[in-house]
Amino acid sequence: MTFNWCHGPNCHTHHTLSRIRGSKGNKVLRTIKIKQGRYNWGNDNSLNHWDFFCNQSCLMDFIKTHITSVIAIAPRREALETPIKVEKEKDTNWRGDPYTRTNIIRVDNA
């Protein structure tokens, strides 16, 4: 079994019983140890974010602390676009009142 320590910068400060370690008089709050692969569904053995964070609070603390460094890895310099086709379709609801439904259809230009 492989384990990681939670990467949340404040994980060791949360007051929960699962974080208490040490003998009488030498107690500490310790970062949680996480078993890898605990939330891998199916045959996929790849790592996911829950292999590095014990809960969503620790994940969000990490993101708040390191978001500028993460974005610096692959900064977005221009907008992304997906080609679509828009179709308007007239229909009636269950009472017979008319309305227009807008359908967005992705266009594959490949």
C-alpha cells in the first residue's frame, strides 16, 4: 500500500480526533496520511486529487495558496472556442402554450 501526506497547508491545524498523535503530555495535531487509490473507480489506476488531499477543505486551502503558481505552468493567452450550430425549434408545453427551444449542436470540423 502506498500513502501520501495530505498537501493541505492547514491540515495539521484542524481540530479533529483523527489528527491527534503523541503520548500523554506530548500531544500534537498531525497532517492526515492518505491511502493512494481510495477513490479510483473501475480499472483506472491513475492518481486523482483525493490521493493528495484528505478533504475538500484542504484541497481549497491548497488552491488558494498556490493558484498563481499552478496557472504559471500553462497560462492561457487567448480564449478557446468550440464550433457550434444553433437551431431554434418551436414547441408547446404541457398546457399547449407555444415556446421556442434553442438547441446547441457541436460541429466537428475535422
